Amino acid sequence: MGASKKGKVNITKEEFACFLRKAADKLEGKDISDDCEISFEYENLEKVRFTIKRKEELWSLKTKINSASCKDDISSNNKDKYKALKKQMKSSFKMVIQDIEGGVVPTGDHISEFLSDSEKMIGFEGFGDEYFSKYKKAYESLKSSCKQNDLSQCRIACNEIKLIKTECHKKYK
């Protein structure tokens, strides 16, 4: 049997239904749209396990997928690019946090750089993909809060980014 990938994500009822429809269609060989944020690789699929629990308005979806294509085939070049990007993000996010802690809505190069790098980061596959949809919502919230000059919402968005980062890094670092 090949390697396995595990994931856990909290999703809405609509996202859950979309995921199940997409999985069923793909397994039946139908063409599918990529309108769901949550997906898994179907190539060389050997075994799929889902654990689903309802938590108030959200559903907790845990997956374990065994597949020959789950092997770590991330090139060292990609790893190096990702590592450099994360180092840059750490620096720019630190500046964003300093602004917020100083009572200032982040503006300028460091917020622009952080948001741009965040967009690049979620394009890397194999580096915590299951967290990217939550992360994207959080950084888009930060972006919107900055545009609206809303310090309190910036603080909330940064705290959400920190939580997602911590959760992801616990699993992957």
C-alpha cells in the first residue's frame, strides 16, 4: 500500500454537500467542476476513510487517504521556494502585528507584501493544503479590515491567522 495523507477541516453544510457530490462524481468518472474548496486526489486511490461529526453549525470532516500518489514527491526546489516564502511572511507578519499592537491599522509595503505572499503560499501543494481555505478567509478578512481602516477587525483577523498557523505548524513542523 502507498503512503497516506490525513486532514481535518471544519466546513459548512453546503461545503460538505459539495464535497460529497464532487467525490461521488469523480469516482464515477464524471467531469467535475472545481467549485469546492475541499478535495482529494483520486489517482491510484487505494483507500479513503472519512470521519464526520456535526458541531453546531459546522461539520468536522477528518480524512485519511491511502494512495500511491500520496508519496512525498515535492521537489527540493519547491521546498526551498516555500521555505524562503515562509521566512519572508514571518518578517512581514511581524511588522503587521507591531502596527496593530501599536494601535495603527497596517498600511504600506509590509501589509501588501504579507497579503501577496499569503496568496502565493496557498498555491503550494503538499504544505498543509487542508488549512489553506480557512487561511484564505482569514487573510481576506485582514485585507478587508485594513481597507476599511478597522483596527479591531484587523486584530481579530490577525488572531485567526495566528491560530490557523499554529494548528497547521503543529501538524507539519
